[in-house]
Amino acid sequence: GYFTNAMARLGASVTGLDPNPAYIELARAQAPPGATFEVAALGTPGALDGVPDGSADYVFMSDALLFYFVPPGPGPAPDLGVLLEDVRRILRPRGTFVSVEPHYVFWLQPWLGDVEAPYTVLTEYSRKTFGVTPTPGELVRALARGGFGVVWMEELAPDPAFEEVDPRAFHFARQFPLWQLYELRALA
């Protein structure tokens, strides 16, 4: 609910959805006016039937799409095709879908070297040992099959204030971004 609540504090009317009831309760406890929260089994048929067609200017997800490639636990994985179909349906024409995901290369890499001059040794990329993120090709192909095209991609840099909190993590993430942002639009 962090981003949902932040958007509501800026004046937006926002609904936060998550399949985990405990996360929804945490978010509701801090919700400002304009933020609502609901439990939804995203990626399953009917999960978003209560959201009207063409009702959203933006759909934002953070740290979510990777779970459609690598399920978080036992049992059937949610269906990315179902999720993307729902997102397309609820977006207004020319609406925007933004997803922030763990970086496909650097997420599990070791942090080596001096604090201000980090380096890493790549342990996996195409042939996954740990398999915590899809490759860019896997993600973009899945998004295209779901009817979305990438219009912008940004590797996110840490806020300069974070250097005071954890200098080693700051300098590593500045050199090897840990997050990537995708801006997506529905294809015609």
C-alpha cells in the first residue's frame, strides 16, 4: 500500500489490490482519504470483475510481474495472460500501465569491491540457477502476447539520500541498478 497511499496523498482516487489479506490490512491501517484496498486473486479469472471497464487512467504494479514467471510458493501459478487481459480492460483508452520490477541481471549478484567502486560477478543470466526474475526477452514477449508494448524503460537509480543510510548498497545500486521501470501501452 505504500505507493497507493502516496498517490492518494497527492489527491488521486486509488484502489490497491493484492492477493494477500495481511498486506491489505497493513495498507488499510495507514490509508488516507482517496485510498481503498481490496483482496484480489490477481491473474485468476473473475478477480477484477468488480472493476469497471475503462475506469483507470493508470495501472501501477511494483515487484509483481516476476511472480507470474517464478511462483512464490507451491500450487498453481497465477496466469499472466488473465492479469494482462484485466489490465487492458480496466484501462481507459490511451491509459498507462507502469510496472517496477527487480532488475533481471543484477538482482542476486554479489556486491564486491570498495564501497564507492563496486563490482559484481555475474552468476546467471539466460541459464537461470535461482530463477527469480525473467530475462528482458521473456518479459517483453509475455507483455506483447498480453497486448502491451513497451514505450519506455528506465533502470532506476537510488535516491542520493540513501547514501547516508547504506553507502555500500547506494553505490552498488548506482552502478548496477536493482530495479527497472516499464511504461506500457495497450497495442491497437
